[in-house]
Amino acid sequence: MAQPQVSYVDTTLKKNSFLDCKRHIVWEHTLLYQLELSKKTGRYDAFRLQWHPSYSDPPDHWPVPNHLFWDSDVGKWIEAACYFLHDGKNSVIENAIHELVEMIRSAQKEDGYLNIHFSVVAPKEPFTNLEHLHELYNAGHLIEAAVAHHQVFKNDRLLEPLVKYVKLIAAKIGPEPGQIHGYPGHPEIEIALIRLYQVTKNPEHLALAQYFIEERGATRDGEHFFAAEAKARGWHPFQRPSYYPRPQSFWYNQTHKPILEQDSVEGHSVRAMYLLTAVAALDTYRVDQRQEYRDALVRLWDNMVAKKMYVNGGVGAIADWEGFSIDYFLPQGTDEGGCYAETCAAIGVMMLAERMLQIDLNSKYSDIMELCLFNSVLCCMSTDGKRFTYVNQLASSEGKPARFEPWFTCACCPPSLSRTLGFLTGYLRTTNIDHDANTAHISVHIPTAGTTTLNVNSKTITLDTESDYPLSGTIDCTLHAPNDISTTLAIRIPSWASSNFTISPLPSPLRIEKGYLRLPPSYLLSSPTFTLSLPMPPRFLAPHPATNQHTLTLARGPMVYCLEDVDNPWVRDHFKTLRLDGGQMRVKFAGQGGSVAQEQGEEEGVVAPNGERVGELTFVPFYFRGNREGRGQMRVGIGRV
Amino acid sequence: MAQPQVSYVDTTLKKNSFLDCKRHIVWEHTLLYQLELSKKTGRYDAFRLQWHPSYSDPPDHWPVPNHLFWDSDVGKWIEAACYFLHDGKNSVIENAIHELVEMIRSAQKEDGYLNIHFSVVAPKEPFTNLEHLHELYNAGHLIEAAVAHHQVFKNDRLLEPLVKYVKLIAAKIGPEPGQIHGYPGHPEIEIALIRLYQVTKNPEHLALAQYFIEERGATRDGEHFFAAEAKARGWHPFQRPSYYPRPQSFWYNQTHKPILEQDSVEGHSVRAMYLLTAVAALDTYRVDQRQEYRDALVRLWDNMVAKKMYVNGGVGAIADWEGFSIDYFLPQGTDEGGCYAETCAAIGVMMLAERMLQIDLNSKYSDIMELCLFNSVLCCMSTDGKRFTYVNQLASSEGKPARFEPWFTCACCPPSLSRTLGFLTGYLRTTNIDHDANTAHISVHIPTAGTTTLNVNSKTITLDTESDYPLSGTIDCTLHAPNDISTTLAIRIPSWASSNFTISPLPSPLRIEKGYLRLPPSYLLSSPTFTLSLPMPPRFLAPHPATNQHTLTLARGPMVYCLEDVDNPWVRDHFKTLRLDGGQMRVKFAGQGGSVAQEQGEEEGVVAPNGERVGELTFVPFYFRGNREGRGQMRVGIGRV
């Protein structure tokens, strides 16, 4: 059960294929751009532990200093870069990594402590505000960087200080008397510790992750940990950050009750996704309570997907706490009640979906993983790889145009996207090998063009797919496998193609389990080359009626489309009063390929904006919105009569 | 320009007419019931300034002690009772008023200070928390009680201590150096002071009201008054009540900027309505800046009615701050994003509408006043007059059934309803007399059955109307006026009848100005008896598309209807998935009259809940919902296909 950050090396994308182009932009431009920005803003040198003028800035979100995330920004950049260095060389990037690693090493205190803010700005306050101050979150991202660094450079220069830091954290926090019985406000270190354990095999690393997960939301001596921590800091009970609408809004960080007691996904979306990803990742190693935690995972996943997810995979309706609202409350934009759909949250959904697939190979997870990837994740970076979005509303409004930004004060999203694209192929396919049984299995979750190579007892198996998926749905597959290795494939049939897909030659019987087409050795031996066809007629999606969104959204294959003013220049009101009157729609798509013009879908139909009939609407894929000069007017769900 | 609390004595309702029945319930039951509860809860004796055990209760809404409103509860009860005593006798009520008045007198401090909480519980804290602690709000309601008491008992027993208290307040707060440059968090005293001025003619009373209005939201030395006040109390900048979602959420009490700069109605709905009512009431007396304040009133009224008001006149979508949301955000219930529509807020809309009519006789105000009265105000009391609602959602949900309650900890709404019904006729008609010119004018805003009597130079004019309005729309009017007094009438033509009303005999020309049918002396002399007919075919109302409410609401005349489970017992989901499929609706009404069964409208049509076709739906007027045993499932806006 390798994690995708490890297994991604088994699969390479076909050169110039759709996803390869996206990934290549990061390698060619984004990493260097982010490095440059890192230097310009002070992040790069921050581990030198010198005072930076911005440390005096009043915080945008009290009590969180604007620079509080710098450790994680650096960690995420290192981690992202390491994934790309697996298949390329770049001395600028490599030198930067080495310099950063040495800076991080030099920033570590004697006792192992390692944090920029608490070393330079608030040296007396380590471990006094786990609720709000991202101390363990930062540690988590540095650990993940260390794991990735270790993987590509095969040395311990970064792993060593992080292992030492973890030892300090494990001494400070835990169930024993005298320890802090706490956990981080922002989960992340849990994921990191599980990944660290996979490298170190040190059971303490796993135990600490498990402690954080299981202690979370517990009440000790009648008191919530964060309430006790705030009291110890001398905070008034009604003193709280803006993101806590009420005192003790502990649902914000999913600590309102233990995970096992939670029935609905609540609060800050990224925190929720990171927490559940950790719970799912821990599943591999735990035996006790496994079923209860699995039940909780499924319960919370189902709640999210059925009742709290936008049509394009975005999650989080409420800007104030960057997170979930009540069931079915999914307005499209700020002026309609809210829409946040943070980039990192969509990435978090992919992370969780991937871990859930390891527990249960079920297309209900990979359908959503794919939806997020092609819509609410890829939408977050401009085609030149140098501009980003943090919030991804489904409709623009006055004051909130659909636009990319060069950077953010809280710059969590851009490096998260870089690292996601870094190990992207880990999401697309997973493999299982049993050397003893001489068997190999490949699960194809997202059937893009690529090659997966496995070695079973020194013999090579290759699954080669040619396709311009997601632009069209024809996937030509060739399996090269020695006859004596029993090889099986499971290929996801997307829910949107479940009624019209074809495969040639046709397996007999045609076996589909939980949304995956199962191809046994008998079929693959006789048909090592086969073609899967996933027809992509345009279709309209309607949200659940309880959302009070009386809209239709154009989709084709895994892609969700939107309208932009660039193509529909008559728009003045963000397409708010546009109404599709149904019945007479014809949709044609201009073409296929990687270029901008060809990525546009074009819809011709009869529609009535403000009573005036417009003959033609042109839609573009949602991920592509914002890439051309325009007024930033955009909408995904179009009203209907 | 008498206020309705004064002018109401000019008009009496026809015995057993629709509104007379509602009003009579208060006289017969509600006042005594509220008196009894007042005694049971401790409110009645609170002005004895003894400790009450409930003073130690932790506040439901910190920092507001639960008993903080007791002064106003007592004041509102006295005020309400006084209006009814104008046309009736009841020794229990009268004795209670006298006893309360003596208690209030005895509670006054030497310097004039008069407040329960700040005398008994927090004697060191007067005037230190105008933002949150309702000190001036309580004073306002006591002043209003004193004015009503003076009017009916013709003595100064209650007026005297209140005048003394106002003198103290005017010394403490004002523009001079050494004074507090502040204003109340909850407006009310402004209205009260203007009413007091009408009795005392003391210009200081008017000046204080004007100061509160004009100082509100100003910044002095770069600081907001409430920010400075909080700092002086030693509050942390992020310490704030639950109803401030963010620090300094001053829009909550409409102090985010001066009134003249406000473009949209924001925050706590009752506060907004009381504030604007005071601004409109002050208009009569001011010359300077009159137009600017009128412009602000119209701007804020229009914003509220066009973009922030429910189809039944309810206002306030957000429970957390009991108030307004963004434009067009009007979900019907808690599980759809929120709906509050507090009783007091609807009463406040009526108060504001009434004052706006004095500035501009325009049916845009009286249409809304009527909508509120027959729907969002009358809905607040059960038919037995002993149960009430505080929140009036347009759709019930699990955990939030549509039900009456016997009382509330914060009991602002029930006595507000009592006093509204007390001087109700003041809302229905207004009069203008010019003794010098020998002219009389009566404006009929809501054409219910009643008699208005005026005296012009010792001669009597009577306008007599017979009708069972609002149950049907035929209104027979008879004017008794001496020939030598030039008498005119203006009768509002409701917007829903503007295209199909008739009047017989027909005036020539038929003159309608701003929604009011103008009847000149020439017509009235020849036709002192005439019949106005306002046909009431059932109609369906659709909310503005920007609300994302794809619903229809049945209405008939001024009444808005809803579905209840009592009549539609198959319902399981609060009518959430019920869909009207249009085209084939037939609506019939069972009958007319005052009784329960006859008040029900019955709709027969073809509808499809959950795909299953139901032949018949029975609607009841919204104001009537909750009066029968049921499960509390109710909905106003019904989804459509």
C-alpha cells in the first residue's frame, strides 16, 4: 500500500499528453517562479533565524502572524521539487534545496526544536497555542519534505533534523502524566508521521500520529483541550479569532467531538481533508478499531460528496471559516450566500480519495478524485504556471471576479499544487505485486496516456496506454507481461460512461466490480492489446433540488464547463439572469488537443438572458477559466426557466 | 402628524370584525396572561430592587444578563395596557399599573437614575456599556410607557420620574466636553424621546433624540465610540459576543457608518427598524438636513423591501445576529441557510412604514405595512392569545417545527404585539384637520371595518366602513360630513388590486396618486355612500430569481398562505420535495368569516411530491399556522418543477 508520493515513480505520463503538459509547466516555470518569490518575500532565508521586517506586520487573521506558514511554504517547495527531480535535472533547483536543507539544519535548537516564528519572534511560546498557531502543521510539512528529500537524494541531511524534532514533540505531547494531552489545530503532522514511519519504521512515529488522531476532540476532566489551552494563555472565554463565529467553535478544526462520533463533515475544509486522509492512511497499520474508523471515514465521505460538494468537486461554501456549511448549502458565489472551494481543499479531497481507494477499490472514490483533478484542482494554476487561485468560486460577482493572482500572503495553495502535480501519477494508477505468488495487479483510476512499469521477481510488466483523455475517451491499452506472471487489471469505468462504454475485444463475461472493469489473466493473455471507449456526449448536470440551485451545468467526460465573458461579451451581470430554456439545445465541440482554442467547448442553443434571445453560448472547461484577458465574469451553473 | 399611539383613538374597529377579534383576545386574555407571567418570573416585582435568584443565571447571550430586559418588559406591558384602557375598564389591570408605577417611582435614585440591573446587580457600571447592555433601550420603553400612562390617566405619576431620568441621561451623554459622546447599541430611546417631546414640548428631549441619531456611527479622533468604550472596559479587541461574528461587527447595530452614508439595511433587524422609525419621526421637527435624511430613509427602505424582505413581510434571514443578510439571501428555513423573521422586526417594519406615510403618502409603504400586519405580525400569537412566536420561519425543519411557545427568556415580542394591537387603529387610518381652513382629510391605509370620528371646529365628521376585509374585498363606506367642511378621502388601492378594483359610483375623473384613490369633496358630497371592491382571486407569488428560491406562494388579497401537516398529513419532509407542476391549478376558498375552519383556503390541483401525484392540497393563511395540534411541518414557498 505505497502512498502515491512513493508509487508515482512506477508510472510516467506520455510526453505532450494532457496531464504531461500541465505537469511540465510546473517543472519548466512554476518551481523556479515559486523559488524566486520565496527569495523575494523572505521565506527562502527565514531559517537563518534573522528578523524580517514583515514579522512586525499586523496579522491579517489574528492571532496568526502572516509569516507563520513560512516553514511549511519552504517545506512544500522542497517536497514538490524533489518529486520532479526524480525524472529531471536542474542545478538551480537542486542547489536551492541543498542550501535550504543546510539552513534548516542550522536553525534547529539543541533540544531538537525547529520553527521559524517560535525561534525568532515568540521564543517563550512554543507549545502554548496548538489550537491556532500551526506549529505542528509546519513540522508536518517539513517532515514530508524530509521524506521526499530522502527518497530522491538517498541521504539523511533533512531527515535527521526532522526525526530529532519529532522526538522532541513526542516527548512534549502524549498521554503520559506531565505531557500535553493535545493535538494540532490544523492536522497535517499526522499524515507526515505516517509517511515518516514508512521510511524509519520507528513505531513511535506511528504511535504519535495515532495519538493525535485518537485524542482529537476528547474531553479530559470535563474540559476540551483547546479550552484549557486558551485559559492557560489567559484568554477571555469570548476572545477568539474571526474564523470562530462563536466562542469555542471547535467544529472549525473538527475537534467538537472525537472523529468516531462525527456524522457530518464540518469546519475548515482543508483541515477536515488532511485529518481524514491521516485516518485513512493509518488504516493500513492498525488492527484495533479499524472498522469503526472505516465507518467514520465512509460516513463523512458520503456526507461530503452527497451534501457538501459542488458539481465540480469543490468543497467549502463559507469564506469566514474557509469551510463547510450545512447540508446542501452550495451557493455559487459571494453575492449568493458564499462559495469558497479552496484549492488546497480540492487537493485534500484527492488525497483522501486516494487513501480510501486503498481501503476499498470503489469508483465512488476515484470518480470524485478525477472530478477534483480535472476541475477544482487544475483550475488553480494559469496556463503559464505563474498565476494561481486560492478561492475557486463557481460564479463571479462584483468585487469578486474570476482571476488568477501572482501570489498570496498565506501561500498554501500554489506549492500544494506543485507537489500534487509532482507525484500526480501516484493518483492515476496503483499497483500490487505479490512476488511469492508471482502475481501483479494494476488499478487504473484515471485512464490518461501513460506507462506503468513493474518488476515482479526481476521480470518486467508494462501497461502502456495511448489516449488523449480527458479530451476524448478512446484509450488504447497494451499490456506487456510475461506469461508466467499472473497479471490482472482493474480499470475504472467513470460513472458518466457506465451506460455507454465499450471495450474491444469484449471480455466474456464482462465483470465490473464497484465501478471497476476487471480484466483477468485469461483475457489479457489473449488480448494484450485492447481498446476502451468512454463516449463523451455533452451532458447537463443539475444539482440536488435541496440546494435551491435551479441550474444546469454543462459537462463532457470528466470536465465541467463554464461561461466566461471573453466568449460571451454581451454579459453584464455575471450570467446571473441568463436562463436556459431547454428543449432546443445543440452542443458541438470545436476540437481536441492541447491548445487553448481547441480546449474550448462550444455550445449552440437557444437561451434567453433577460428575455432577449441569444443564439449561441460558448463554454470553456472550468479549469481553463481566467486564462485570457477578460472582465472576470464567469459562471458554472446556469439558471433555467 | 400625530403618532399612531395618539391618533388611534380617532378610529374604532367594528365589533367582531376580523381585527377587532384579534384585538379583543389581547384585552380578554393576553394582557392578564402576560401580567401573570410577569409576576411568576420576577419581572413584576423587580423594581423593588431586591435580589432575584435568576440574576445569578449564566447569560444565554453573554454579556447580556437574561434579566437585562425586565425594565422594558414591564414598560411595554404598562404601555400596552394603557392603550386598551382607553376603551375598557379592568380593575386587575389598572391596579397592577398603579402598583408598578409606584414601584418604578420608588426605584429611582436620588440623581434620577432608574434601572433594575444597574441598581441591583452592577451598581458601579451605569453608562459603561451602551453598546451591549440595553440601558438606554430600557429607558426608552419606560418613557413610552410613561407617555401612554399620561395619556390615559391624565397624571404625571410615571411621566415625572422618567422626565427626571432623561435629564440625567442628557447630562451624562451629549456633544459637550466631559460628556459621553455615545448612543445606545439598541435604538429605542430616540423614538421614546420624540414621543416624550410631543407631551412635554421640552426641546432638550428632542435634541437628545437628534443627538443619538446624528452621532450614531461617527468616528471621533479616529475611533468608533463602541471601540473606545470596549477599550475602556478592558476588553481584548477580539473579545466579543456571539452575535458579533467578527470583531467590531458594528453593522450589527447600524453604527458601522453614519446613517446618511448607509446604502443598505444591515444587522439586527429590530434595531434597524427602531432606528429608522426614529429618523422618520424626527422628520416632522427638523428643517436642516431633512432631505438628506429622507433620502437615506427611502434608500434603506427600498433596499429592504426589494432585496431583504420575505414574501410575507418578514425580515432578517440570519439567526446569529437576528438580522439582515446580503441582498436577495432569503432562504425559508434553518436547514436551507437561515430564516429568522423576528416578530419584533415585523412590528418595526410597520412602525417605520407608518412614519414614512407621514412623509410621503405612497402605497409602497402601506402595502408593506398591510403585508406585515396580516402575515408576519398576526402570525405571532396563537388564537387563544396565550402562546407566541419569536422567530417566524417560512419553512419548518427537523428540530425547528412551526410552533407557538408560552414565553421566552428574552420576552420582547409578546408585549410588543400587545401594544401594537393596542393602538392598531392608528396604523389603519390617519387624519389631517385644518380648523382655520375648515378642511378635513382621512387617509385609509388598510380598509378594514371601522369608524373614524373627527371634530372640526366642533362639528363631527364620521367615516364609517363596513367590510369583512381582509377576508373579502368589498368595502361599503359612508361619510357623514357637514357640507361646509371641505372633506377629502384618500383610500389606498392595494397593489394586488390595482388592475381590477372598482368603485361605485365611479368618480370622474378617477384620480389615483401614489397608489391612493383620491376622493374630492365634490364626489363625497354627491356620493357620501360608496362601495369599493378589491377583488381577491387567488394568485401565486414568485420571489425574485436572484433569491435562488424557485418557489410559488399562494396569496389572496393581503394574505399569504402556507401548507401545514394538519391539513396535508402525508407530508414527511416539511414539504421540501413537493413540487407544483403548474398549468392545472384550480383554487377554491372554503368560505369567509372569523372561525377557524372558514379561514382556511383550500387549493385543489395537480402536484407531484416525490414523483407521487397528490390530488389536493389545503393551504391556510400563514398567520394562522401552528394553531392546531400537528407535527409542526409547514412551508410558505412551494417548489415548482
